Amino acid sequence: MGNVLERIPVREQDPKVRAANFDEVCLGYNEEEAVAEAQRCLNCKNAKCITGCPVNIRINEFIAKVKERDFEGAYRTISQSSALPAVCGRVCPQETQCEGKCIRGIKGDPVSIGKLERFVADYARHNGIVPTPDAPPNGHRIAVVGSGPAGLTCAGDLARMGYDVTIFEALHKAGGVLTYGIPEFRLPKDEVVAKEVENVKALGVKICTDVIIGRTESVDELLEQGFEAVFIGSGAGLPMFMGIPGENANGVFSANEYLTRNNLMKAFRDDYDTPIYKAKKVVVVGGGNVAMDAARTALRLGAEVHLVYRRSEAELPARAEEVHHAKEEGIIFDLLTNPVEILTDENDYVRGIRCIRMELGEPDASGRRRPVPVEGSEFEVECDAVIMSLGTSPNPLISSTTVGLDINRRKCIIADEETGATSREGVYAGGDAVTGAATVILAMGAGKTAAKGIDEFIRSRK
């Protein structure tokens, strides 16, 4: 088994090979590796890892079953709490959540909980094991807006309780950010996301695509049609920009548009008629996971890629694993650097970007040291495309077309943290539509909270 203080390493594609393809980077554990890693778990009775999980997976129990090679039992345990284990095992920031609280991590490496979850979910998928409802149908109809992680989780939990659930999705494919936002090399679409969606449908959930709530029909109309409650999990899809000169030039993209074209519309594939601008040198502005995704995507499309971020590496909001992978693949990090202008040619195409050096001052409201420009330090970087990855905000379409739905100054829907209830009776909300852009697992946690709140609301009306 090796040194119990060190986790079993996970096999990955060679950086030079993967930088030229869209195949999954991490290859995951095989059975022997998974069992060996599971044996490192102390099976704590007061398992702190569970408190670090936003959806409260019974982590010690599922890992104990992996030790016994009861992989189906491990999956059944996980699926009681999570509708998307194959997704979470790949994209959750375990290092700051469950693994961050692992007792084994005090004197060594924490147990690789995420990789074990991924192994169990992949085993279930490869062996045709699917979740099953916990209760018979109860005759109550619930509508869910959006098929991203919040919507799928809320729908799955309600279906387990016996509710008749219909999801309304604006795009032509279900999955939300899992489908359009996260690249194939981190989260395979057909093999993983589509199968997780099918597992939610196996619980009895119906999914209607190409329905834009707020345009095709409104939340009020859903309630009039006999749905007894509505959950809004529509995400945060409006990109933010810096407001600097040149942002409207040809060759400037939001990370949302760039990734959606590539992920949802398969622009990277020659057999899809959905082209994407393949630049020779790309500058990505931002330092989060989405910025890493955009940079690594542009690299795979053949560009030299620079990532510009106004703080230092210590303040990068992206997962350490994503930063590590980006560096391995050849992304160039221009840190303590901030754009001030996008430069264009006579035809209004991007020809470069003017930046200024930064230094870190006193902490701001986020607790991170505030970047301050260094006078006289401006310089230019040649490039033919700029991708802005500065965060997103919710689309106000739903809130502006729903009577009595309160929002805050950031256009986010106001919802109770304990129940997901909004100012409108029978309407619940969660995920990025409430918090602004956040992680997949936090959206899932909000979906679970709302499912419980909706169940209590329906029961109170009987």
C-alpha cells in the first residue's frame, strides 16, 4: 500500500500530449488504486470531512465501502446526497472543503476524497448502476428553471421524495454551466455530464429544452399552469467587462462566449459547423477557474497564451490544481499586471493590449491585498485576441418578469439561506442566480436546501 502519509498518485495525460487535445487530463484511479487510497481513511466517527461538504455526503461511509470493494454500495451511499457525483469528483474544490478538514491531512496528505468519489461514480456508470426514487409519487407538481448543478440537484432531491418535477432549460442541451462552461478536458460532456443528466431523468424528472423562462413563458404562468412551486436555478450568465478603451474590437471575447462556442457548440471539432476564432497569440484577463479554462482552451486551439492577473500568484482564486495544470501545459502567467487599453489596427481588429504593472497594497473588502498601479510602468503585449474572464452576473430576465420577486443591487434574487424561499410565495431560488458566480458544489448545496424548503412548503399546505 505504500506510505499511509502519502496519497496514491493519480495518473494523468502527459502535459505535452494533452496540450494538443481535448481528452480528459486526469485519468482517475483504477480499482486497486482506489482501494489502496481508501485504506488510508481513518473512518473517523466524528467525520469532519462531512461538515466540509456542502451537500453533506456521508464520506466516511462510502469510503468504508470502497475498502470492502462494495463499489455499488459506495455509489448508493453517495447518491443519497449528491445527484452529480461524477461531476463533483472532477470539479469540486475538495482541497478547501472535505479534504481540507481531513484528519489524515494533519500529518500527511489528506485522503483523496474527490478522486474516490469520481472512481465510484465512474464505476456505477460503466456498470449500469443508476439511482432510484426513495418514495412513491405524491401527485404534487414542481417546476425547476435551469438544468445546471442547482436545478439538477433540486429536481433530483424532489423526485426522490416523490414529486413530479419538470425542468425548463433555455438551451438545446441540459447541464447548464457543466455543458457550456467547463471544458471537455476537465469534464467530458457525452461520457460524464449527459450520463449524470440521464440519472436525474431516471428518477422521473422531465426536462424541456429550448424554453426561456421570462420569454417563452413566465414564472407566473408556470404557477397558473398548476405547478405548486417553482425553483429558479438559472445561473449567472451575463459577463462583466473592464470598461477600458478597445473592448468592442474584433477579437475581444468574454470567457462565457468563448467557452460556450467551444464546449456546447463543439467548435474545436472539425466535423462541427460552429467555427471559433483561432488566434495565434491570446491574452486572457483574470485569475479564476474560468480564466484557466479559457486559457487552456485557447492553447489547445493552437495559440500562445498569456494570462494577465492584477494580483500575485498567492491571490489567484483558481484551484491550485488548475493553475498547476495550466503551467505544465505552457500557459504564460503575467502576474501583478493589469490591462488599461486594447490596441487595434485600422480595421478595428485586436493587435495588442497595453498593461500596467501593479504592486500589492493594504487588504480590501475581500481580505486580499489591493493591487495598486506602479506609475510609469506601462508596456504593450502583442496579441490578436483578448478573452475577458472577470466574473458574471445573473440575467435580469426572470426577475424582471416575475411579480413580487425581490432582487439586490447586483441583480441577484434575494432568497432565504435556510430554505431558498424568495419574497414571492411558492417561488424558491438558489445557486449563482442568488449568489452571483460561485462553484458547482455550492450551487448544488443551494439546490438541496431549496428542495427541502419546497417539501416543507407543500406539506404545510396539506
